[in-house]
Amino acid sequence: MKKKEKKIYERPLIRPLNASISNKFGRRTEWLPLTHIDGIPVVDLINEFGSPLFVYSEKKIRDNFMMAKRAFETRYPKIQFAWSYKTCYLNAVCNVYHQMGSWAEVVSGFEYEKALQNGVPGDKIIFNGPDKSKHDLLLAMKNNTLIHIDHFDELYLLTELASSSKSKPRVAIRINMDTGVYPQWDRFGFNYENGQAWEAVNKILMNDALDLVGIHTHIGTFMMTPSAYAVATAKMTELAIQIKKKFNHIITYIDMGGGFASKNTLKGSYYAGADAVPDIGEYAEAITSALLNAGFDRNNLPFLYLETGRALVDDTGFLLGTVLANKRLADGRRATILDFGVNTLFTSFWYDHKISPAQEMGHYAEETILYGPLCMNIDVVRDAISLPPLKPGQHVVAQYVGAYNITQSMQFITFRPAVVMIDREGRSHLIRKRESLDYVQKNEILPSHLKKLNW
Amino acid sequence: MSFNTLKYYAQLFIEGIFNSYAQIYFSKNKWLAFALMLVAWMHPLAGFASLIMVVIGQLTALFFHYSHQEIRNGSYTYNSALTGMAIGAYYQFTGAFIVWLVVAAILTFFISVWFMHQLAIKNLPFLSIPFLAVVWLIMMGEKNFAAIEPHDSSAYLVVNHFPLLFSAVTEWIMQWTIADIMLLYFRSMGAILFQYNDLAGILVSIGILIHSRISFILSIYGFLLGFFFYQLMEADFSHLIYSYIGFNFILTSIALGGFFVVASRRSFLLLLPVIPMTAFVISGLHGILFTFGLPLYSLPFNLIVLLILYFLNNRLHATGLFKVPFQHYSPELNHYKHFLNSQRFKSQTYFHISLPFIGEWRVSQGHNGAITHKDDYRYALDFDVVNEDYKTYHQDGDKCSDYYCFNLPVQSPASGWVSSVQDGIDDNEIGQVNLSQNWGNTVVIRHGDYLYSKLSHLKKDSIIVKPGDYLQKGQLIGYCGNSGRSPEPHLHFQLQTYPYIGSKTIFHPIDYYLLRKNNKLQLRSFDLPLEGELVSPIVTTPLLYDAFNFLPGRVLEWKIKKGENFFSNKWEVFTDSSNKTYIYCHQTGAIAYFVNQGTIFYFVDYYGSKKSLLHHFYKGAHRVILGYYEDLQIDDRILNTDLFPSVLNFIHDFTAPFFHYLLSYYTLSFHSQNAIHNPTQLSFVSNLYGKFIHKTIINKQYNFHLSRQCLLSFTYYENNQACEASLSH
């Protein structure tokens, strides 16, 4: 006989009766539990690897990537993705992308070395960003890496380095422009409207020291309007055609950067992310139709490079945690303390993360404030979320945490958690160990006069 | 008249004369022509009369401005050669005879032209009908011309004692022996040229053997079939013995076994009933013509060949037995080219129609599909886009935009004019179909006479072309949708002969596409994507595209390095009158025909020296895909004669109609490139494998290197010496 499942006991709630419709979607509650990730029970993962714990789904990474790839490749024949390292540079995650043919997009000497160590050939790395040292540039030149120039000082330095060596580095220029969205990003690259970009192009092509193979833009982050990409692509193609006209020089690729929104809900957003964010196909449509209509020679279309990070990886990552305690605040609100806070879930500064219980719960939810474990006033994971009453020791899962958390979470007050990846066969692999005291102190040097403590 | 013009006409005449003789045996082989002329001159008067008739026929053709090409081929005058031999062997040589001969010659030419053009309308050859017409006219009318007298032919026969000698042997043998049959065979061979002696027959046979092994085998096969049929039926052997009418079997056998029909086991099978039919005609008509005092000559052959060809022309599906589409005047070439082309192209005569989309799609319903591709609409293709798990949508799949293929660009499969557009029909909700406007939003494009393509179920108001627009291949026409009889978004693609929406489909393959199977790409040429297959169009790489972009008028100057020595070679690209492009080598006069449709470059034919650089290039770049695909291997076939030594080919020809034990393969794979996108340097390797059944006995390798500085260069081996050819500016 089947063992009868034990009924869940939940403490009773008292809630004011709300008869009217608060908004057109009704009250949003998070009672729906997320008990398994790719077939593995959350409890088992926590028992095996500890709490809190980051979990990545390899299947989801691959599915998302293939879907994005398909969305672009069925609209434009020449597509290349480059994995944005800063979004998540765990080697295991990077290599899933590299295995699927994605290149590496790096923005510092550190990331560049990391990509090389992962086995990415130098000519399949895009080196972006305002911070490239002379040493970085020389290394990139040696490896035939694509260098995306950010400012005139970098252009002058690179020209100087190229002239003194025999090589002709392959470069692109980063361009910023007005695409009709606010705020306009103008701190990276050369401005399109005021002629700076054209000036940079002229400086490169008049001089012959550098091989201008591409042009690059990145119009913003978490862009909710695909039409901005259509405007940007049209401006980029116009520039490529002008370059062909004036210099008879063919631009091999147009790098449209990234910035596609993920399913997360931005703080202050009226709609939930999943309802408001455009589909990847809509971005693809905007960019590729502008490219196809630009009037390029059909046998010599430029490649389209994409550096999408967040939209590909955000919903592939989960953060599992445990309830430490419950308390009532002075104003009567309920507060729940979790074992992860803003130190681990850095993106909770921007997003109202979707946080679900990891076990079956009742349907009755109560407005709750979620605190992290830090002894700091800022440590608020969600300032208002409607959750069923959680008990200490029960688990929660924060969703859409794949982007920017691993790379930006800090070692503060406590250790950073372990990271696990679940492969396509449903096996879990530890891909980053939980930090230890030794690890954190490894680089510390204690001057000898401070070694002795005289109690 | 300048020296060059004189040279031109001299060549035209001499080639025309040779071909006039060779054509009697369906050949243009100079050695066979030589043997036949030798045989004709065994009876000097016959030889002379025939030469006179050929020359007069040619002069008449020239005077009346007939095609120089046909004069060179001897097409107008091979009947004159036959008529001349027949007349020369019969009549005394006098002044009056010469006048008579000249008139007869001009008449033969006129009649040849008439039959040639009348029968060409029916897609039939005119064979030796003009000869029969003229010779019978002469024989029936000769009584009226007293000045023209028959002579005692044996007095003029140079070798008249040979048959006597053999006859003595013949009589010695009581029953038919092998030697006897052989003798009869040789006499029948000679009889085509009215030379009833063994030496003539032997000479002709040797000529045939040199010209074509298949013809030689066929001549024996046809003769034996006729012979044994006579024996079986206990027919009157005097037909065979005294008038040597058996050559009708031989000619019929060669014509239908390998010349007009591609030589194969089936063509040999065809002859099994056809040769006895020839015997029917011989015995049936012999009596009738005998009453008019006319010999049968080649009448049975003419009637049977025309009958069978007419019969073959009118089949619903021309499969199994293949008629030779382009006459190479050699049963071997006809045979090898046919099998090569059937493996290389499936069919060569199709128009270039490409896939009408970008990236990889799946064939959701193929030809003769189970859902709607039935009856008149059986030759249609449906496409959609699937993910790794072969799902067509993400999320819930309850709205069009969940489907991967929805709103994807659809483009013109080839250049052409938009002939009709239907737009404004709503996209269905998932699961619903619109049966009243079943094709939905549709574009029909006219690519040529009676060739239209139709793209249906497009998204509402997404069509950006209008009737009359000219479209380039690959131009955007609209977006994939879900209108019409479409329960979920997909693209319907079909070819048709009429411009209407709703016209019935016709079979037509896709020119080139990539097929992904087990995650490996394969190139398909003029093939048909099957249901469930994942297919994508080819994306070209500019460097490859430019290197093989041989536009007519382009001059290619090669520098060749052989060891320490340097040579140069000059080629030029031309287009012939039938719009075929070829490379002409100025040094050797060699010609290589090629096709370049924009995504694939390949050679189709080569004429000229097998030692020229052009021949190496023809072999090494036999088929090149103009897009760089790292893991893709291109497979192709090449003619055995391009790879194997001639002795091996000679022996192989004997059994070629039945099976091939020598096989030639071509493969190409990419080696390296300096930049993944828009490389400025790139190399590929091609290999030719000559196999004896499964064992490779010949391997030739070509290494090609492409760069922006020197577009093309390649290395090859000649007499075990490494050579390098590179294009100079």
C-alpha cells in the first residue's frame, strides 16, 4: 500500500480581505514551488554540495544558445556569436559555449588570459573595453586577436606598436550612437553623430598600420526595444558602405554587441520580465532585416557578430538557499532571513528576483521581506514578495541568476558558495568549490612584526 | 583568298571527307575513316566515284551556305559516300557517267537535307534513307540512259582472288563452323561498303575495333543474333550468303545498342527481339523489292532503327533505356558520360533552383507526402524549422510566434519575374485551417518558359514584391507565415508549368544544398530533399568566389615551375553559341567546359591533350564548392579516360556495358584558412582515386592555394616531378 503523504502544517495567517482587483494580473504570489532542477531534487543538491549553492543547467545553456543561433542563422547567412566573458566566466560555462562554436569576448587582460587558457585560439577572441595595457595589446597582436578600439589614445598607442612591429593588427572600432533610447550610451567608443567615428575610420585607413576588419557597437544593456537595434544596425551598415565608397575597403564584420534583455524583472518595472521582454527572434528580425536591406554585395555580405551574454545565460542559473529564521518587524511585516544575501546574489540590487520555495507549500501567501545573512542594513534580497510561510531549514530557489552573479558576487563576511553544473544526462558536476579560509587568506601577507599577539 | 582562309577550307574539306566515311559506322574516328576509305578504294572506281560524290556534296553545301559545322561532321555527305560506292561498283566509267554522277551527287545532297530536316522535327536521325532513295531511283531509271552501262565488276576488283581462295575453304566445310560464321561476318562487314570480300571485312572490323570496342562487340552480337535466328527459323540463308544482307543486323545492333541508345545490359536486351524484327523486314520486303529488281540494301536497318527510336521517344518516362542526349560519336563516350553524369548531376538539363530561405530548415513534408502532397500536388516541398529535439516551437506552441519558422525571411529561389501575388489573408490560429483560400498568401515567380515557382502560406501583409518585379536569386519576397491550409507555420514550395496559384506541380530538383546528417554536412547536387531532412543553402566565401569567377573574356596567365625550369601558359575564357562557358588553352588548343552558378564550380567536359596544364586543372578543380566548410568533403566522379592509361581503358571498354571494374573518384576537402571570416588565404586538397573494383591503383593529389595576392595556385605531379602553377597578374 502506498504510504500516505503527510499533510503539510503551516501556521495560520491573518490577511486583510482584498475584494477588488489590485492590478490586471491579480496578486502575484510565489507559492509555486521549484523542487527539481533538471530532474535532481533541490534537497539532494543542497545535501551534497551545501547551502547556499549556485546551479547551472547545461541543457538550458545549450538550448538557449541554439535557439538564439537559429533565430539569427535562419535570417542572415553569416553569423558569429562570441561569449561575453564578464557575464559569467566560469570555465565550465565558457567551454559549453565554445563547444557550440561561440568565440570569446573579453574586456580585460585577465579575461583575455582566461580565454586563452580555456583553449580559445587567439584569432577567435574579441578584445573589447577601455582597459587594455600595452602588454595586453602586444599579446593580442601576437595572437592575431580582434582588437576593438575604444578611444583615440588606444588608437594612437596601437598604431605606434604596430608601426614598430612588422604585424598589422586586425582591429575594429567601437561606436556609440543615438538610437532613440534613454539613456544614450556614449562613454564607450567613438560617437557616430558628431563625426568622431568617421574620424577614427579615416585615421586608421589613411595610415595603413592597422587592418580595419570590423565595426562594433553596443547600444546599451537590458534593452527592451528591438527597434533600437534596427536604428543602430542601419547606422552601422551606412558607415560600412561609406567606408567602401571612400576607401574601397570592405568591412568584414559588423559587431552589434549584446544588451538583449533576459526574463528578469527590473526593479520598478510594472510587468513581470517574462511578459515584457521581447523574444530573441524580435531582436534578430530587427538587426538582420536592417542588414539585408542595406544594399551590400550579395556575395560579400559582412558577418554579423553578436556578444549576447545575459539573454543567453540568465535563466540557466539558479541559486539555492536555506531559511535561517523568521521574524516580525515593528510594523507587523513578516521578514525571512535566508543564508544568501546581496554579497552572493549581487543582481538583487537591480532585479526583483523570482524566488520560489523548493518544497510543496500551501497556497496561502503573505507579504514578506527577504533578508540576507549579512550583518549589514543593505542586505535585502527582496523588499516585498508574496510567499507562503517558510520555516527555518526549508529551502528556496532564486531563479534567473545565471548572469553577472558569479562574476560580481563578493567574498564579504562569509565565503562564496560552490557552483554545480548539471549536464545533459542529469549528472551534477562541482565546477567551483566553496571558498575556504585558506583560499581567502592565500594572498595575504602578514608582516612579521604583526605575527605575534601579546595577550 | 588569304592563306588562313585557304587553310580553313582545306581543313574543312579534309575533315568532312574523313567524317563522311566514318559516319557510315556512326563514328568520327580518323582511323576508322582511313580503313573505310582503303576498303572503298579496293574497288578503285567505287572509291573514286564515292570521293567525287562527297566532294561535290560538300561544294554544293558550301555554295548554298549550309552549316560549316555539319559539313565538317560529314552529316550531309555520308550518304553521298555510300551512293558513290554503290554506283561506282556497278557502272562503267565514261564521260557521260561523270556528268550523271555529278547530278546524282547534287541530288543526294538535296535529299539528305530534306530527310535530315523532316526527321529532325520528329527527333529522329535520317540514317541512310537518302542513299536508298537515290540508288533506287538510279537503278529503276538506268534503262532510260543508254550511255550508262553496268560493267562486269569482278574485272576491277583488286583483291578478287581472295574470296575465291576463301570460298574454296568454305565449301570444304560441310556444316557451319566458327570459321565459317566468321567469314560470313567479315563479308557482311565489307558489304556495307559494297565490298563482298573478306579482306575488306577484316579491315573494316579492325577499324571498328580501333574506333570502339562496344561497337565491335555489338557488331558481332547483332550478327550472331540474326544468324541464329535464321538457323532457328530455318530461313532462307541465301539472303545472308549471297547478298550479305547480314550487315543490316550489324548496323542495327550498333545503332540501337550503343549509338542512339546508351550501351548497357538493357540495350543488349533490347536487341534480342529487335534483330529478329530486322530479319522479318528483310524477308518481308525482299520479295516485294525483288519484283522491281531492287536490292534491299540497308532498308531493313533504316526502318527498324527509325521505328525503335520513335517508340523510345514516345515513352511516358524515359528511364531504363536511355537515349543519348548529346552525341559524342563514340558508344564508349556516350556510355561513360551517361553513367558519369547520372552520378554527378542526377540530371543536367534542369534549371538552377535553390532553397528559398536562409539557414537550416527541415523538410516537414516531401514529395508524395502523406498529408497534402498528393496527385497533382505530389511534387511539392514543405519546410519548417526545428530545434535539437525536432520540436517546431518553444513555449506553449499555441500562437504563431512560438514557432521557430514564423516570420522568417523567404527569398526567391532563382532569378525571375513575379507573375502573381496574393496577400491579405489572415494567419490562422494554431490548429485551424483556411480551406476556402487554401494556398494562403502566395507569390508565383516566372523563371523561364513553363517554369514557375510558388511560395505559399506567407505571413499576412508581409509580401514586399508585386507582379512584374524582377527578382534576383536570394532576394527577399516576404516572411513565412500561417495563412491558408496551414495548421501551423510552414513554407510551401513547388514548381509548376503554369503561372496560376493552384496549378499542378512538376518534378524539379534543388540545384545545390547542404544536408546535415548525424551532425555532418554533405553536399547535394541536383537532388531532392527528403521528408525529415535538415537542409540549408550554401554560403559563399568571397576569396573562393573571386578565384573561380571565370567571366567570359578573362585571360589567365599561368607561371609553371617544374623543378628548376619555368614555363608559362595562357588561357582565355569564352562562351559558345549555346551559352556554355569554357576555358581555352592558347598553347595546346585544349578546351574545358565548366559551369559556375555562383555556389559551385565544376567542369563538365574536356577536349584536347591530356598533358596540358588545363587538363590538370580540369582534374584538380573538378568540383569546387565556393564556400569554406571546414568538415565538408566534396565527392565527385571523373571519366576513367582522364585517369587510367589508355590500354586499361581499351580493355575495360569490352565489358563496360555490363559492369565497370575500373572506377574513378574525386574528393575535395578544405585544408586551412588564415581567418575564419573573409580569409585572405585559403587552401584545399583534391584527390583523384583510380580504383580496380575496391583497390586503389592510381592516386593523384592536387594542392590548391588561394590568396588575395595571387588568386590561384596549385601543385601537381607530372612524371613524378612536383610542379607548381600559379596565376600571374
